[in-house]
Amino acid sequence: MQQAISIIDRTESAAALLSPVRMEILKLLREPDSAAGVARSLDLPRQRVSYHVRALKDADLLRDVGERRKGNFVEKLVQATGRYYLIAPQALGELGASLDAAQDRLSSAYLVGMVSEAIRDVCTLRQRADHAGKKLATLSLETEVHFADPAAQNAFVAELATCMTRLTKKYHHQRRLGGRSFRFMLAGYPALPQEDGAPHSTSRPAAGEAP
């Protein structure tokens, strides 16, 4: 089944993806098609497209999904494994961002490292869930707050930290008592300027995720 977001965690797969022609092929193959069909759409030689399709299949970025008859020929249909792709830090080996890169919790480097580790963990958990044929339980919360001044911003952060500490003390139990451990992260950064007058979403509800 095609995933909404396919996470790339292998160096070979990342290398296979990072080609303008191959990215165009993957965009076209969000829906099933043949190498010949893609060649017609991109106005490229069929042999060239077939070469790239084989490389993308070897990298697990494309999969076979069936066949169709085109005149006197039968074409093999392939489809991208995801509608969108994200390269996980482990695909970069020791060059991948991690919390080891920065110890200052107020730095952007620390934020990037924290997010990178979350991507790494979710990638591993999704693979395990897929292997076990189970859903992966996740949740996400997102909102945007406009502060009148720095004092209001600092007050918000302090209150948020107090709330997080209170909830952690209320619900946290020792591992030996059973149950399930979850990792929660709080992060904030300046919102990007609005583009074309489009309003920012003020909040998004918590959501579960299935692999």
C-alpha cells in the first residue's frame, strides 16, 4: 500500500532519489503507470526512463502494481511507494543531525537535532509496526500564538513548562508497573510570514497515525 509519507532511511535510497529526472518520475508515478507511459509524459527516450525506473525499484522507491495491455504489448505498471518522501537522519550516517551537535537547549541547532531524532525514532517504529502488521500509535498537537511583547512570550513559556511538569508527575509511572512509554517534545520557533494573504492555521487537533 502506498504511504502518504515514505521515510527514506538508507543512504542508497537517498542517493537514488536525488536526481531531478528521478524526482519527476516519482511525481508522475504517484499514480500507477508504465515506464513507457512516463517516457511519453516527459518526452524522454524509453530506454532512459526504464533505466531510472529500475534504479528506483532497486532503492525501494517504486513497486510493481500490475499490468495493462497497450496495443499488442503488455506494459508493467509501477507506482511510487509514497506520495511524498522524507530523508531520515540515519540515511546520512554520522553526518545526520543529532542532539550531540548542540547542548544549548535554546539554540536552533538543538531544535533541529531534536526533530531529527524524532524522525529517526518514528522511522524505526514504523518499520517495526509494518513488520508486525500493527498500527503505530502517535499523536500530534500544533498551534500558533501571537505574543504582544517579549514579556508575554516569556510568561507563556514559563506557564507551559509548569503545565508540562505537572502533567508528567500526574501520569508518569515506573516502567516495572507495566504500561507504555511515550516521548513528548515541546518546541517553538518564529512563524514564517504569511504568503499571498493566506491565514495561518490557529490549531490542529491531536491525531493518531497508522503506518
